[in-house]
Amino acid sequence: MGHATSPPPAWMENPAIKPLGSENLLLRGATLKNTEKIFGVAIYTGMETKMALNYQSKSQKRSAVEKSMNAFLIVYLCILISKALINTVLKYVWQSEPFRDEPWYNQKTESERQRNLFLKAFTDFLAFMVLFNYIIPVSMYVTVEMQKFLGSYFITWDEDMFDEETGEGPLVNTSDLNEELGQVEYIFTDKTGTLTENNMEFKECCIEGHVYVPHVICNGQVLPESSGIDMIDSSPSVNGREREELFFRALCLCHTVQVKDDDSVDGPRKSPDGGKSCVYISSSPDEVALVEGVQRLGFTYLRLKDNYMEILNRENHIERFELLEILSFDSVRRRMSVIVKSATGEIYLFCKGADSSIFPRVIEGKVDQIRARVERNAVEGLRTLCVAYKRLIQEEYEGICKLLQAAKVALQDREKKLAEAYEQIEKDLTLLGATAVEDRLQEKAADTIEALQKAGIKVWVLTGDKMETAAATCYACKLFRRNTQLLELTTKRIEEQSLHDVLFELSKTVLRHSGTLTRDNLSGLSADMQDYGLIIDGAALSLIMKPREDGSSGNYRELFLEICRSCSAVLCCRMAPLQKAQIVKLIKFSKEHPITLAIGDGANDVSMILEAHVGIGVIGKEGRQAARNSDYAIPKFKHLKKMLLVHGHFYYIRISELVQYFFYKNVCFIFPQFLYQFFCGFSQQTLYDTAYLTLYNISFTSLPILLYSLMEQHVGIDVLKRDPTLYRDVAKNALLRWRVFIYWTLLGLFDALVFFFGAYFVFENTTVTSNGQIFGNWTFGTLVFTVMVFTVTLKLALDTHYWTWINHFVIWGSLLFYVVFSLLWGGVIWPFLNYQRMYYVFIQMLSSGPAWLAIVLLVTVSLLPDVLKKVLCRQLWPTATERVQQNGCAQPRDRDSEFTPLASLQSPGYQSTCPSAAWYSSHSQQVTLTAWKEKVSTEPPPTLGGSRHHCSSIPSHSCPRSRVGMLV
Amino acid sequence: MAMNYNAKDEVDGGPPCAPGGTAKTRRPDNTAFKQQRLPAWQPILTAGTVLPIFFIIGLIFIPIGIGIFVTSNNIREIEGNVFMYYGLSNFYQNHRRYVKSRDDSQLNGDSSALLNPSKECEPYRRNEDKPIAPCGAIANSMFNDTLELFLIGNDSYPIPIALKKKGIAWWTDKNVKFRNPPGGDNLEERFKGTTKPVNWLKPVYMLDSDPDNNGFINEDFIVWMRTAALPTFRKLYRLIERKSDLHPTLPAGRYSLNVTYNYPVHYFDGRKRMILSTISWMGGKNPFLGIAYIAVGSISFLLGVVLLVINHKYRNSSNTADITI
């Protein structure tokens, strides 16, 4: 990294101070051209390198599942310690009688006898800890990591998320957050490039109130005669004509577009103007659109050569302007300027920027007309920019130069000083006109947003655009509906009333309905009620976030959050990048601690992507910064739907079962050991053989759960996509709540009791072989272990809803492996072992009838309560998912009666008057099936062959709960 | 866990991957596995599917339970072979210190282990500077009472009942796991250099006169060496074989049991028992399994009925709800 300077001697003689800025930066891979050598300064080294900085800034994101996992782990740690403590205490109580501590048949060694009592107690405690340590499922962490790592491949492999156009598929940058995708409650989305295509198209420009529209474009190709101008207004005066040309020149000059002269490039932006083909490249697609648009209006930007910008004017003359300064764009100022010197020696400052940043600096021009036009365009969802200029005389320019130079060479606060300098320079402008650029919505953006909202996710749009533009986009993508009541919390309103009043008024409006809202939430029909949309702008937000002087700092924030919670959609416009992150943080740390997801495509979204629980980058046109810093990257916004509703849902279901199951199976595993201590004099005798202890988690029960956690689909992919409401079933970490966790633990305890005491009563004081021979303690342990392996594996089998051949293979294979292993392990005298305790134990056990009967009985008893619980819950309190599971089975049977005359009764306008009809489409469809099943003949009504789409708007007024279960 | 960070991504701001050849390679395969569309059986546990299972469990378990129960109760009749057990209670054969106090290599006839037993045998490893064979607490505490059974006839002497010593240990234990140390015919010679366990009256090579039941392969010894699972246990002592089909093995009459008392149990508050039992296909008398089977079967059946009622009732209510639409 360095800065190319003039040859050394000149520099030595004439020490001039030169600024080094980002434009001098040579990044890795730069090549040296046209010079022998350069002097360079190495900057951003060590901990300041991009890699190191990124490493720091990317804080460790942990998913909600992981957090509950850790909480459960602490509980189990407490259980472990208390178990060990209880046993240690009981041991010493029990041993207080000497004949128990050291009966004649079981004497201690001399050194054991002489050991200090406390030391003995402590070693006993540790020994119990070692004995019971399997209750802490260490292998769970390994399995979880494997599941996450392998599972994330399903995202990258997903064909539905592959974009043909760009040839990009989804990227997974971290696999730690897969399940978090199923827990999202808030989505913060960027607008430009995320909701919209970021494929800018110059729509019109307005010069002093006259509107110019370039000719229509066909399939991206401008028609040959497109250089004409449509005059909407009357033709301008001579003065107007001058202004008009100045405006075009301004657009031609005020940008940072680069021209790529390359005939061989077959990029999409080929210049239409005959002869030379050139491609415009810029970091901002708006600029490219503007330059191209102006080209269609007659002014072509040719190139920047030797600091001279060349443009081709309408008369095909080349005009050259010397580029003196570029006051580059930044998102705080929201404008940029250039200072150029024309061939005639006049110096101009052209400034281009957002209307809000231009209008206050304008002293001349037809402000009102242009403002009206800008607002109209904004309402239509167009991106508007205003152009202004100022003529500078030489002295002024020199002053500016000095100012800028001083700011640029400042070593401290350079940015701040530059901003101040810019502020001084860009003032007293003359307004020339405004431009409008259209950014089309991304394909299926509306559909995606609708689905996400149905899934119970609140979608917030955070954009730097102006309010009207953003609001129009929000309407277009159905974030706001026709019946959404918009609440505005904008600078304009705050200027009229105080922030305090506005906030309280809004909260009153919102809360008036909250009573009815909560009631309706129960029946899941809240959408029927008035829903609110909030619009807030950056300035108002910073007012809310600003801590009060009188100490009531959190007050407004709370109120604001209260309002936001009641709104189905929130639009934040005029946001600076950091404010985006601020908003995310605000929601993230609000009292419910919701899971947030941020999605964006540009560098300005990186901060919020990093801040949110899950950051998703759209692989877009504005570089790959967002995609790189994100946790997941997708090619298009529409892929978010499948990402959350399908992949997220699956991952969550899978990993929560994985976590609960692991705790369960380790309780089953270790609790019998605990119980056995009561029967072996608290001597830390293991119930199972060492091989079983070691292999239980590693091989006997590991693969089925791993494969379950990779393959499980409790409902089909298509069902999940079709019915986004199912996402609500897993919201708020539903499957890892304490209640569920306690259920699993109790189930484990019950099963362990069954295993142990079942085996105990079978063995107690009797013979269980047909030849009268007796079994020992290892057979007892092996019986318990066998029952356990079968129960635990079959429990998983009962939970599996998606049996591919892999599941069959792994589940039955594991059981088979257990049997084969046991046969082998007990079938041979292993020379490397110094004990042969398992020799023929398993085989002898299998030769005993009662052992077989006991295995069958105990496995049945262990599984029975769980099955009963499942069936009863499904029957009495079914979740939406469970209903769909059952209905999914019933569907093929009813297919013939799917299109019933009921559909034709539907008035076409119904949907607009009652938006909730579509909401419950899948349910209502089901209603029809069930209610008409018996009446409708198997023959489909001939008139309704093509009315498939009608069924989505069948009215349904009754509670959805009452409709289910028909098909049981 | 970072992954899939390929070099192409490094180029900042570069044009997104050129179309054409690369696009084809990056396109994910359309295989059923990768698209998570493998054909699958999708069972759901509903009342409808579970109901029959409950009934089936009930219908299968109850008869099995009754069968077991009857078999178990019939065991008292002294027909067929009779098995003689001794029982100890409050004896912790499953104490960890006790369980591990043995050397399986020594018992397997390993000559180096014979003279240098495992450390696990402490404090029953050496005595008077000689290695103990068999070493360890288990062997040391071997049950050494002698039980003899006599039929007291109407008039004369008590007639001794023939008690068979062999066949009480697992075949694999006797023939594979337990081996005498190698050497000549003389068993004493083979155990040379070792001493008897402290509590034993006789050395290991004098346990029985039958060379096939002496030393480590003495079946009483092998039986004892299989540590019991619970503190109250029984071990097989002798077999009383049925002589002919015509006579019962132990005909009705008065019997006397002669116990040569060597084994102290009072110290640890223990009890000794002697059990005579016949064996069915499912072992000795144990009502537990039978009762458990009957209970589980009945509960399952009952649950099936309850579920049926719930299911039926529920279906009705949902029907009426549907009609109101």
C-alpha cells in the first residue's frame, strides 16, 4: 500500500505537503505501471489489517438453541453434583457400621485404611462424579457441531435457491446459526438491492419544472431514434434551454463513473451510440443509470483523460472540462459535488444529492415546482435526486482549494474536518432540476413478504431513501396493505408537535386496539383487525434514542418499542448505516429479546448484518461486502422464504429434538447406575461394562440421532412453503422451553426406573435360566443396557416422521450393530484385556427366556407413556403442524372432490374486502373437502375444471380449530 | 465453523461470477438426497394408528402373562430335575472393591499371572511372600459350607440323596474362561510356588477328588467367582437328577439337611438359606414377570378403550362444528 509521488529530487527540493487518502491506497494485487518505482507507506498493518479487523468485529453469534442448551447443561451439572454428593453422604452414613465398611470378606489394603477420612470422602466424591459424568452429554456437542456443519450443506445444495441469472447459489458462511433461521421474529431488510432489483433505469428528469422523458426502451435496448426528448410541458425559453444543457452537463460531469473501453466485453451496458462501444462502471447503479439516461437525452460522457472529462454534446462536439475537485459522496451528507473548469475558463460546482440535502442549500431556482415533481415521483416509488450548481470565480475556488487541502492533510479528525469543509463549500446553490430513477421490485418480493408476515415475522424496512419512495415500495411489496393505518413518526410531525406528544398520541391509537387484538390473537385471526404500519425517519429515531437530560432516558424508547410491537410493519427511512444497526440493537435488547434477522446487499448494511442475530447478505450488484460479512448469503430476496420457512423450520425441529434426545438418553443411561449404588453399598461399582459405557454415546446411539437431525421432515417441504403459519409453531424456542425439557427429563427418569427395577425384579432372588444356572452382576447390567439401547433407539424411531432408507439403515443398523458387537465382545477371550467379565454374558442372557420376555416388556412399558402422551396431545390440543400432518395424509383421498361448487359461489371481489380469506386458504380448503366429502360425487364438476385458483378464496368464518380432526 | 470460503469470493466488488461455464459447475446437483426429496415413509402417530396397537398389546400380553404366571406357580411340584441352591443375604458381592479383586489371567491358567497376580487382588495377593492362587477377595471368601440332604425313611437310616456337583457352572466358564495352569498330571505340581487363600482350609488343588473338577475348574469355585448382582443372592449348589420317569425326584417324605458350618455370616448381619427348586422353561419361581405382563396388557387394553372413547367423542364434536359452516 502506498502512494505514488513525483520523482524524489523535485520532492526533496520543494517540500510540499500532499494528502494521502483512500484514493492513494494500493490494495493487494495492484500492479505498478509507467514508473520505475514508487515510495510507499505501509498502512493498516498488524491488528489493523482487514483480516484482523474483521476478525474482531465479527462477534461470536450464538443461537437461542445453544443458549438453552447451555442452560440445560447447567441443570444437569447441578444434578450430577447433587447425585455425587448424595451418594457420598449416604455412603458414609451406610458405612458407619464397621461390618459394612470392611466386612471380613472384603478387606481394605493397609494404605487404604490409613488414608485421611476427608481425603477419602473427597476421592469418593470424585469417583461418583466420574461414574455419573456421562449424564453430561459431551458427545452432544460433537453431534451438534456435525449436524450443523453437514446440515448447512443442504442450504448450499438447494436448487430452488440457485439463481440462474447470476449463476450464484446460496453461501453459508457460518453453520452455527442454522436453527436460528427457524426462530426469526423480526426481519430488518434493506430496500435497495434487497427488496428491489437495484437495476436502475432512468425514468425522467425535471428541469425547472419541465419534464423530460427519454424514449421507451425495449427489452433493455434503446430504440435507435431514442435520442429525442418528449416535451411534456411547453417548450422552454432560451434561458431555459441554457439551463437545460447545464443540467445535462451537470449529470454528465457530476459522478464517479468510469468508462471501460473494451470492444470484447459483452457486458449488458453496451453504449447504444453506434461507433464505439463503452461500458459504464460505477459503485452506484444510480449513477450509471443517470449517465446512460443523459446519453439518451443527447449528452454522452466519453471518458476521463488526463484529468479532463470529455463529453459529447448534442451537436456531436466534444466538450472538455478540467476536473478540479471531487467532493465524494457519503451517506451522511447524502450528496456529492464536482468542481470543473470549462474550456472557456468558467469554474462550476455541480452538486447532486437527495432532495433533503439539496433543498436547504439552494438559494435560487424553481424550488417549489421541482419539489412538487420530486414528491410525486417519490410516491410512485422512484428514486429521486436533485441537481444544483454554483458558479465559482477564481478567488472563491482558491479559497475552496485551501480549505480542502487543509482538511485533507489533517492527521486528526480528517473526516470531520472534511465534512465541515464540504459543508462550507456546498452552499448557496442554484437548483437545476431533479432526476427520477426507477428501481424495480425483485421478483416475488411481495409474495415473500406476505409469507413472512403470515409466519408471524415482523418485517421492518430500513432504507436510506426518502419516505415517499420507501412507502411506495412498501405498498408495492405488500408490506403495507390498503387497510393498513399508517402512523408517522417523522421529523415533519415532530416539528409540529413535540416528540413527547406524538409518541403518546400514537401509543394511545395503537393501544386502544390492543385489547381486542389480544383476544383475537388467541384465535389466530388478528389480521382481521386493524393493522398498523409505522413510518419513522432517521432524525426522529435519533431523537428517540438520545438520552434525556432529566434522567427519563429509557422512557421514550420503551414507548417507541411499545408502538412498534403493535405494528405489523415498520418502515424506517432516511437511515444512516449506523442507525440501521442501532435499530436492530434496540429491538434485539428489548425486553422479549426477540430473534432478529437483517438482510441487505450493500456495504451500508454490513453494520446491521453484523448486529442482528442472523445476518443475511444478498449477493447483489454493490459488491460482495454484505455477502462476505453475513452469516448466509442468498442470490435473491425471494430465497429468504425458503431459507426461513423451510430450512430454518427444519433445522430448528431437528436440532431441538437432537438436544432433548441427548439429555434424555443420557438420563436413561446414568440413572440406573445411580440407583445401583443403593444396592452395592455405594461403592461406585459400575452397572455396565466399560465397553458399553464407552460405546453407548459413540456408536450404539449416535448415528440414528445424527441422521434424524439431518433428514427429519416432520411435514413436507411444499407444505411448509404453502402454509407459512406453521412457522409460528416453533416460534419463541417452543421446543426447548423448560416445560418440554422437564418432560424429556422425567421421561428419561421414568424409563431409567423401568429399566432398573424391571431388571431388579426379574433377577431378584431367582433363577432365570432353564438349566438352573445363575447370572451375575454383569448379566444384570447387560440386561438393563440392552433394554435401554432398544428403548432409546425405538423412542427415536417413534419420533421420526420421515423414514428414508438412510433412517431405516441407521436405526435398524444401530440395533443390529449393538447385538453383533455384544456377541463378539462376549464371544472371545480378549487377550489384551486383563479381565474377562463379559465372556459369554450376552449370549447366556439371550439363552434365557425370561430375559427375552423382560426385554419386550420393559421396552413396551418405557415407550408406552410417550406414545400415549403424543396421541393424547395430538387428539386434544393439536398444533397447526400436527393438523397439517394429518391432513396431508388425507389429501390424496379427497383430491377428486377438491373443486366443489362452493368455489364458484365466490365473488371475485371478496379478497380485497376481506384479506384474511387468503390467510387461511389451506384451512378453508380443508373445510370444503371435509364438509363436502360425502355429498360430492367422485366425478369432478365439469364446469370447474380450471378453477383451481378459486379455492384460495373460499370464505370461512368459523374458528379454524373446530374444523380439524375430521380426517383423523 | 467457517466453510465454503472459496478463493473467488476474495475479489472484492468484482463482477458477480461470469455466466456460462462456471454457472454450470456451481449449480447444485438435482439429486433427491441433496434436494431433501428422498422417497420416504411418513408415519404419524395418531389415535387411529395407535388404537389397534394398544389393543394388540393388550391381547398379546395378557395371555403371555397368564401363561408365565401359571408356569411360575406350578414350579413347586417337585418333578423333573431339582436344583439345590444356597442363598446369602446382606453379602455385597457387588461391592466395587470386591468385584475387581480377581485376576482373570491367573484363572485362565496363565503361568506368569499365577506367580505374579494382578495388583487388583490386594490385599489378597500375597501371603507369607508367596503369591496366592487364586488371588483376590472373591476367591478368598468362597462359600465353604457343605450341604447334604437325607431322606428319612419310615424306619431305618437316613438315605443320602445323590447330589451332582457338575453342571452347575456355565459351560463356557468351565471349559474356556477357567483353566488350570499348564504342566504335568499332578495338579499340586502345577500350583507350585503359590499358597492357598488365607481363609481357605484347603489349597485350590484339593477342592475335589475328581481331577476334572479340581483346581480352578472346580465348579463350586467357578459359581462363586461369578459375582452376584444384588446383596441378596442365591447360587447353584447341586443338582438332584431324576432317576426315572416313574418316580418323582424327591418323593414325599421327611428329609433332613446336614450343614457343615464353616462360613460365618453373623459378622455382617447376613443370613444363609438353602433352596430346592424345579425349573421350567423360564427359570425358577418368579411371579413378577407374569403379573407385570398381565398388568401391562390390561393397562394397554384399558388405554385403548379410553382412547377409543376420546376419539369417538372428539370426532362427533368436530363433525357438528363442521356442519355449522
